[in-house]
Amino acid sequence: MNTNLSLSQLGWRAFFQQQLTLNDLEHTLIARIITYHRDHFVVQSEQGCHKVLVNSDHPPLTVGDWILVTQHNEHWLFTRLLERLTLLSRKSAGSKLSEQLIGANIDTLFIVSSHNQDFNLSRFERYLALAYQSECLPVVVLTKRDQCAEPEQHIAQLTALDNHLTVLSVNALERGSVEQLMPWCGKGQTLAFVGSSGVGKSSLVNSLCEQQLSDTGAIREDDSKGRHTTTHRALHVLNVGALLLDTPGIRELQLSDCQQGVELTFNDISELAQQCRFADCSHQLEPGCQVLAALQKGLLTQRRITNYQKLLKEQQRNTQSLAQLRSQDRSLGRFYRNVQADMRNLKGR
Ligand SMILES: Nc1nc2c(ncn2[C@@H]2O[C@H](COP(=O)(O)OP(=O)(O)OP(=O)(O)O)[C@@H](O)[C@H]2O)c(=O)[nH]1
Ligand SMILES: [Zn+2]
């Protein structure tokens, strides 16, 4: 299914076109990564789906990336990664800390929460920081409007955080209500939904498309010998025209390397902080602190200041531990290379 899509249906833009050389146009095939496995990935081009083998010397790649591939004997090989419009990444879960790429070239990140107990301003700020860092456009979707007595209060609290923020309030089970999302779901637009379990992400997609996501999941990969295997796609082509990026990692995001995103999300506080008397002001009890002054005047809430500091600390901690891990990796690499060189010297003797 979906094998005969044009590049624009797959999300192709002038931004990517401009990166091509004449040589690329003559000798390579343009393709978008739609799913990723340990030893290969699957791309979709205008000619259909192809399996591309993974080798160790290509850059980190992720679902949604645009790449150029060439056919070599029986295989499709990676040639070049095109510069990304946006990149969503996170500190990966588990004990081994590393940065994990979640998705590339996502246009709109729908940040989903319900109008009930799940509603939490600090969580929105966390997702907004990620959206700004990745350069995706954030759109907040509040679900379960039908179960909330005063939905307008939630909308007002969110627009008070950032009055440029788009906030939609819907009943995710009703198609007429979910149509509010349509302006961001046109042909070739790439979307992703983030938010806690049970807030209604699947319901939104199902109502929007009147199609079950499971229907869009399976794809056939054809290898060069004409053998078929079935795999699960992570970039779904929805019948409204948009592409939905849905990977297991996308639902539990943490912050790393996103100081800029946090600063943009809390630009009211960071602008005030620049005017504090002390450059390293902790905004707790220092004299001449403009953040505390704004708090006293009722222009800022203690919750927002605390969350700002918490997110900054969290991302600094993650960034530091990532840097430590990278340097450990480098010294381990040096160690292995030295051992290999010693072995070669021993053999040569
Ligand atoms: N009344 C009402 N129920 C909703 C609404 N949105 C979702 N639900 C219900 O809430 C439950 C969870 O919805 P899902 O769409 O599965 O939530 P999800 O975010 O995809 O959850 P995960 O798959 O766990 O991440 C289902 O029983 C839905 O029918 C809504 O706007 N109104
Ligand atoms: Zn201060």
C-alpha cells in the first residue's frame, strides 16, 4: 500500500531540493526513512519502499530523514543525508545514557493533554521546551472537553504562558470537533503527537482520519531479489494527506541539550534574569533580583519560576552526563585502538 507516492506527498520541500547537485539528480534516488531496524532501514521513494543496509560510517539517522541512496548490485546504499528542517531528540531511557534521535523533519508537534487530572502546566512547559529546541511548531490539543465543566479556564492558563501559543480544545471522539486540527494536517505535512498515556492521542488520529492506525501500519519491504517481508512503519501516510511520525520513543520525552528551548519557553523569566544585579543570581533571595520583584508584583507565579529552574537544572545534568559519556567513549576508543596497534606490532614481529 502507499507505494506510489510523489515526493511532495512524502513531505518534500524546496529546502531539500536546494541541497541537491546535478550529480545527485543524475545518480541518486531521493528517499525518506520510514522505519529503522538494527541492521537496516526502510526508505520510501517515488518508486516504492526499499531496504537500505546500515553501515558503520554513516551519520546518525532517524525516521523522517531525507537521504540519497544509490543502487549497487543487489543492494541500496546510503549516500548522503540532507540537512534537516527540524530534529527531535531525547536522552534515552535506561541506565546507559545517550542521546537518541526520535524523528526528523516534523513540522507540527501536537502536545496533547486532557482537560481533566492530567492537565499540568509544568508538563506543558517541558514539552514546549522540546518543541522549541527541535524547531517544530507546537500546537496544544486539550482533549475530553466533553468531560470538563470549565474548559475555558485551562485555555486561559495556557495562553497566559505564551499568548502566541495555539491551543485547541476538543472532544477527541467526535470528528466534527477534531477537524480543528486540519489546518496542520494537509498534504505532505509531517506530524507527531506527544502526551501521557490515555490522553487521547490515538483517538485524535482515528477521528481525524476515520481510519485505524493499525490499518496504516504494515508495509512490504521488497529486496532486490523480489522477496517480500512485512515490517511496521513509523511514518504513516494518513488519508487526510499528512504524514504521522509515530515511534515508540516519541511518547516519553526528556530534556537534553536544550537550554535554548527552555530559555525560549520561559523568555519572560530569562529576560528579567538578565537585569538582575548579580549575573549568577539564583532568584531566591538576592537583592536587586528582578525575577523576585516580578513575583512580588504578581506578574509571575512561584510555580513557573520553580519549573524554569528545575528544567534548566535537569537539562544541564543530562547534558553534563552526556558529555562525560562521550568523553569516556572517546578514551575507550583510544584504548581499543592502542591495544589493536600493540597486537599488530606483536604479530609483525
Ligand atoms: N469522552 C472522551 N473520551 C476520550 C476522549 N479522548 C479519548 N477518550 C477516551 O480515553 C481513552 C484513552 O484514549 P486513547 O486515544 O487510547 O489515548 P492515547 O493517548 O492514545 O493512549 P496511549 O496509547 O496509552 O498513549 C479511550 O477510552 C478513549 O475513548 C475525549 O475527548 N472525550
Ligand atoms: Zn534574580
